[in-house]
Amino acid sequence: MGRMWKGVMTFGKFVGPGFMVAVAYIDPGNYATDVAAGASYQFRLLFVVLLSNIFAIFLQALSIKLGTVSGLNLAEACRAFLPSWLNYILYFMAEAAIIATDIAEVIGTAIALNLLVPQIPLVAGCAISILEVMAILFFYDPSGSMRGVRAFEFLVMMLVLAVVVCFCIQLSLIQNTSVGEVFRGYLPSSVLIEQKALYQACGILGATVMPHSLYLGSGIVQSRLFDFDKQCGLLPPTPAVESTPSSINNGSIGSGRRTYMPSVSAINHSLKYSVAELVICLFTFALFVNSAILIVAGASLYGSPEAIDADLFGIHRLLSSSIGPAAGTVFALALLFSGMSAGIVCTIAGQMVSEGALNWTVKPWLRRLITRSISILPSIVIAGVVGREGLDAALNGSQVALSIVLPFVTAPLIYFTSVNKYMTVRPGMARYGVHGMDAESAGGNEDEADNVSRTSSQQNLLGRLRWLLGQQDCPPDGVRMANSWVVIGFGVFVWLVISAMNVANLVLLGKGDS
């Protein structure tokens, strides 16, 4: 019993990052796609929601594995392991995806504010969104103490739980809908071969598997690894050049700055808890919210001609008239909480991408301001010039942009985690070093290169003696943690499915089918 309680307490220390990742799967873009699917096919596309969440869990688990084993987030790994030209291409794609995602968050927040307080115009709502996100992010310091990081994660958890509570209330207001009818929607249906259903399924997939969440998932796990090594005395002496967990230092790769590489003990301790927490969060909260949006739309809007083409304003109006005014208010509150929380984590992901891929040295608050402003300015212009129709078109367009980028972001993630060259960890203590540094890349300093080589040889010899004597659990040449062939095969399958569905989405969009 004591051992079980200890395991529960240890798991509790890892609760937080999964909620931050789950936020990406309940953003305003999901509202638009799930509402359209529910209004068109009632509950029959719940299978696509379930399938998309399974794909998302798999890719997010690989993202956590990359960040845990290598000590790098996805953007830093691209900078460290890929040619410069390819890294820059992937950076621009990731930046475009983050801006497209952030536009959806800004639009969702502005619409929610307008629905709750009609006196607030859409342009003002867009401007307000930058203030609330920046005010919250002002207190976020990932390089600070674990207590501060945990407090920020707790805030995001409260926002996610608020969305869940809103949809629990929303579901309780539904009448004349059987549970069996809803659960049958999670089974494959022949309706999926219809052209319109395929288009909407692609939209659900594009809105569910978010590119920025993969960068985020690989970059928010290092603080717990660093904390474990620190508490267990596994950190080496701090080098002359300051080093911190790699996802939060100011451009460690390629600048001569040494990065933190976790110990095998920290990886083995943290990886299982981090993945378990992620699976629980995505399979409960994210899957529940996405399913609830579709169920509410299917129960209240299915069969209504005007619901098929309704935007978020129209959905709010139809919910208020078909279920009750309280339903419309709860929907607007859920949209507001989703937009706020998703905007926060999207901005953090943008900071990770710019730091990791480009080695920016701008202060964090300025980086966040730039990232957020790039997304808000187009939203303000669209809201002021075109109005509601323009915002709805921008919301749908942002999901198309995400569908284009997704295969390019997932390919290096699957590749990195499948190759032992990047997924091998040296035994012993944590290290400060540069990934892949050798005699030619040690900053041109032959003495430093000789010292690195000599130290490595001595550590390997000592490690082999300890391993042979049973004093060390892993071989001296390192622990290989690359994906198994089964995982690699499933990863390739997921990538092909995502790519095929996104290509189909773009083809149907080009033909004007919806």
C-alpha cells in the first residue's frame, strides 16, 4: 500500500505538462470543425474524433520521448541534427503554423467576448486578447524554480477544467438523445466514404493534431528532468558558460553554449510518468471536450438547414433558441476559456521554436510580444474591414494552413526518435555538452576537443568495469532508446494517413467542395 501511495505521489509531481498539451486540442479551431460535423452527420463522425486523438497521443508520446532522451525540443533537434537549409524551411513552416493557430485563438477569444458582452466590438476583442495573454505570460519563467512552473501549469489546468465543466453542463441540457446512439458514433461508418464527410473528417484531423503542440510537448519536460538530477546529485559541476535545460536557454545549439543532457536515471524515472500523464489528459479531457462539442451540435443542430453553414455566432444563436439561453452562455464561456488557454500555450510554443531554430537572443517578453502581435494584427484588420464573415473565413483558412504544415513537422519527429544516433544516452551522471561535438566541431579548439575525447574514453573504460562488476545497470557505450520496429511501422502508417487526408482536404478545398 505504501509503495502504491508513493507511486501516486510521484505521478502527482508530473501532472501539468499534459494539460498544457491538451489545450492545443480544444482550441477554437476544433469548435468550428466539430460543430460542422455534428450538424451535418450527427454523431457518425465521432469515430474520426477518436482516431484523431489516438494519432495525437502517439505523436505527442514521441515528442515527449525526444525531449526527454535528447534533452532537446523539436526545434532544437532540427537545428542540431539537420542541414541548415532544411532547418530554416522547417522553421518557416512551423512559424506559419503557429501564426495560423494563434489567429484562431485570437478570433475565438474576440468572438467569445462579443457573445458574452455584445458592447465589446470584435476589433476591441482582438486587442484585448493580447493584453490578457501577455499579462499571464509575464509571470511565466521556465528557467525559474519548479514552484513557479507548477503554479503556471496549475493556472492552465484550471482553464482546461473550466472548459470541461462548461461542456458537462452543456451535455446535461441535451434531451431526447440515447446514450447508445451516441456511442455507436465511435464505430466506423459507411458515411465516411461520402465526399462531404471526408472533407469534414480532414478538417477534424487538421484541427486536432496541431503542429505547435509537438514542439510544446518536447520542450516542457526538461524542467522535471533537471530537477530530478539536481535532487539526486547527478548534475556535474556547472561549466564556465552557463547552461540550463535546453528548451529554455537562449539558443544553445551551434553557439558554443553547452546544453543540459539528462542522466539515464532521470530519463527512466521521468519518461514513464510523463507519457502516462499525457495519455490520461488527452484521452479524458481533450477527447471528452472534442466529443462533447460534436455531440452537442449533433443533438441540437442536426437536421436544421441553417446550422450547416452557421459560424460561431450562428451556432451560439441556434443553441440559445433550441436548448435555452443558458446553453448559449455556457458555449460562449467554454469558447473564451479555450481561446485564452490555447493562446497562452501557443505563444510559449512560438517562443520555443524561435529560440531553438534561430538562436534568438531577444528577451523572452519581447519574443512573446512579437509572436502575439504578428497573429493579432491580421485579425484586427479582418475584423475591422470585413467583419463577422471575414473572421469566419480566417478561422477556416487557419485550419487549412495547419493541414499543409502537419506532415512536414511530424516527419523529423518520427525520424529522430527512430534513429539510435540521436536516441542513445551515455551512462552515469547528467552532462553539459553539445550534441554531436567532435574534434572538428569543438569550436576550432584542439585542446578542448582532445579533452572531450580523453574524458569520454576514460568514462567509457570506467563504465565498462562497473558494468562487468554489476555496479552499473547499463552498458558503457550507452543505452539505446530508439523506437522499436513496431513503433516505427505505426509511425510511418500514421504519417501516411495524415498526409493522404490532408492532400484530400486540399484537393476538395480547391474544387470548392465542403
